[in-house]
Amino acid sequence: MPIIDAFGPTAARDTAPGVSSTLSPAARAYGVLPMPKLEWNPEVERATAHLYERIKHVVPSVEWPFFAPYVKAINELKERRGAVILAHNYQTPEIYNCVADFVGDSLQLAREAAKTKAKLIVQCGVHFMAETAKVLNPDKVVLIPDSRAGCSLASSITGDDVCLLRERFPGVPVVTYVNTSAEVKAESDICCTSSNAVQVVESLGVDKVIFLPDEYLAKYVASQTKVKIIAWKGHCEVHERFTGDELRKYRAEDPNIQIIAHPECPPDVLAEADFTGSTAHMIGWVRDHKPCKVVMVTECSMASNVKVDFPEVEFVQPCNLCPHMKRITLPKILDSLVYMQEEVVVDPMVAEKARRAVERMIHLKS
């Protein structure tokens, strides 16, 4: 079905609300640890050799002596702190492969956050992901290494915007992409990710939904269902930069190349793709098809992470980087564990309402 209406952001938003720059309660409660020595020596080389063996195809050997001391220190400190590190597919290879305990797309990370027994969660992703982890774990400490790691989608809409849409379309359920703040989730009926958006929309058993905030994902969902969609004009600043012309040039250079794209991309990009899916589904497609050469049309670091498991596949990387994801670095993760920063705080009343929408998504039957 076509999009039947679309609305847009009314003002600029802060990208990372709710995080204080002052010493966190967690730091006061758990204390600050001494900063480990960070030097490249034979002991560090031996301790991290198995990790570098895994990423040697995507991380030059000249870079490893800088990364390795941080990797060793982080892995030791997370054990001492009783912490678990969650890393999104867009994190850099040395984070994704060498210090993360769980990796995945937003849905996978939400599920891991919901079931972890760890008392401390370090979210290596963007702020809405850390908020989601906190919403699902109100009694645990959630840290994000850099609270400025925001998201253009999350900053495009507020809870007040959702309330206004509800007034304009009374009785129409609100499906909200997880790429939103806790206050937006709190005003929603159910959340979704790009991997289950169609399933979530159709699970409501209605003929019309408000789908927020990604306009391009909404258009993709509308093309896959008979449910009518009321959309919001939010965009991912990474995916909106891809163009159909760009992909046609890749095909002109090599007609046998395979193109797989994220549904946050514009429609003309998806029209050129051989497969459209979430980051998790894109990884699954590569695993199942083992293409000789593939263009992965999403954030640049993901291709490097997937190549670790499929070195025989040639990845063409149209290198659009997410500036917010790239705020998360090994030094900042180490600081996070040493100083217990930056702690994510969500108002309990907001968290309780948001939790219902997120849990409704997580518990949706496949």
C-alpha cells in the first residue's frame, strides 16, 4: 500500500538527553579504579594474539600495537566490574570483535539487554540503545562511553510530537522504531526494528498505523503490507546519502556484483538492491549466499565486521560513516569502566511506559 500521509520534525532536538556530565551515582557507589598501564610489550602481544588473528584481515598490523593494550585492559576490567559489553554492528572491528560480549542489530541488543544477569551494562552504540538497555534494566547500571553519540532519527521527534499525532488520528496505534528516545517510546503502543517492522505492523490487526520516525523505512514497510501507513519525515543521516545512481555505477563496472541494502535507504536505492533487510538479515544473506563480490549499503564498519567471518567474500564499501557510532572508541570504553561514566538515567515514570512498548516487541511471536 502507498504512504497515505507523512509528517515531519518541528524543531532541532538534543541528540543525547538525560545524561549528566557530573560524577554519576554509579561512580560514587562503585568507586573509581586506577587507570591501567597502556603499553605495547611482549606480555600484551601474547595475551591478545588470538584476538588479532581474528581481525588481521581488516585491521592493519601497524595499528594493533595501539589497540592491543586497550583491548587487554578493557577485557580485564569488565571482569573485575562484573560488566557486559553490548556492541552494535556499526562499531569498529577492534570493538566488535575484541571486547564485545554480545553483538548485533538493535533487536538483538535489546534482547540481550533484557536477559543479561550482569549488574553493569556498557552500551557500545548510540544513546537510544543505551536508554533502551536502561529501560529494560531499571535496577542495573547502564553506561555509554560517550553520551554525545546521538542519532538523527531519534533527534527528529519528541514525545510531544507523538501526542499531537495521536490527537490528529484518534484510535490509530503508534508503532515506533527503536531508534527513538525513551520519551517517544513511552508514548507508543509498540516498538519495532528494521528486522521485524512488517511483522509488528501486521501483528496489531488494524488497517492503519502511525509509523515513526523513519520515512524511508515506513515506505519500505508500506510496500510489504496492506496496512495503511501514516509516516514521519525522519531520516538516518548515513543511509539517506546513498543514491540509486551510485549503485548503478557499481553494476556498470561489474554486472555480477551483488547489492544488499538497509531499508532506511531511499526507495531508489532499494529498487537497485538484490536484497533489502536489517543489519542482522544482511549478515544472514551473506552467510547463506556467499557472494563473490558484494556492496553492503549501510554504515561502513559493518562490512569490515562481516568480512572477519567471511574473508573469501570481496566487500565493496561505499564508506558512509556514522559520526555518532564513531564517537565510541577503545579509550572511551576504558574510561567508562575506570570512572563508571557516563551513566544513563531515565525518569522512572517514562521508563515504565517505554518498557511496555519495548517488551511488547521483544515478546512478539516470530
